[in-house]
Amino acid sequence: MKVVVLTGPESTGKSWLAAGLQQQFGGLRVDEYVRWFIEQNPRDTRLADIPEIARGQLQWEDEARAQQPSLLILDTHLLSNILWSQTLFGDCPDWLEPELLARHYDLHLLLSPEQIDWTDDGQRCQPALRERLAFYDATKTWLEEHRQPLQIIQGDWAERQLRAFDAVRVLLAG
């Protein structure tokens, strides 16, 4: 099983690319638990919600891993929970990082916020490019510091799709 994670700031095409990768290569896709959580709890998210959100994301991931697909596509993983918790609340549950590091991921597609417009969907909260760049930089720094396999995805929508598809094609061929 090859595990691909789409990561980075909001409004960079993660969900769109996850769906496209699944359509192109098959496999199983795991969506972002926090979106479901926010729909079920229409209020401002609190620090106390982070453990439930993280456990929900892990449960969805574990259920998908148990099916042993040849390709597992994750629209996100715990790194987003960690960084959002730190961004929004200045704190994060201690157990999230060790739990993330205990899992194997074959490739992280890190999406840049540059060269595309931010789109409001009712859940997003970083319309300023500088905020999204800071989140991107924090994601990249964490992935590099923890020696996680990483491919940067940037450009317009067509370029993003081409680069993501090429990266997954290489992963699956190797």
C-alpha cells in the first residue's frame, strides 16, 4: 500500500486534487474529518475540540488502512491538526506529534498558496496570502525537519494537477 498525503494551507486544491488522484489512479480516499466536525458543530471551534477532531481523522485513516488499498490518498493528516491548533489557539495536545510520527507516509504533496486565488467556502479563515504562506512555511519546515518524503506542488490549477499526477505516477512505478 502506498500512502499519499495532500497537505498545506487552505484553498490550495487539496480536496480537488485528492478526488482527481483517486479518479486517475484508483485507490481509497480519506476526506478531512474537521469539515464534517464543523458541519455537525456549527460554532467556533475550540482548543478542547482538537483531540476529538484528531481522533476522528485517525479513525477514518485507520479504517481506510485496514482495507489495504494499493493506494491510499489522504486529503489531510494530523500535521494539519497540529498546525491549525497552534495557529488558532497557540497550543496543541502533546500526543498528536508522536501519533503522527508513528505512522508511515510514502509521499506528502505540499500545495503552495501562490499563483491561485483564495476561495471562501464558509469554513476557511485565512484570506490573506501572508497567512497562508506562513502556514505553508510551517508545514514545509515540519516535513523537512522530520525527514518526510515531500513534493512541492505549485502553479495554476492545470500545473498542480500535472505535477501531482506525475509525482503519484512515479511513486506507484517505484
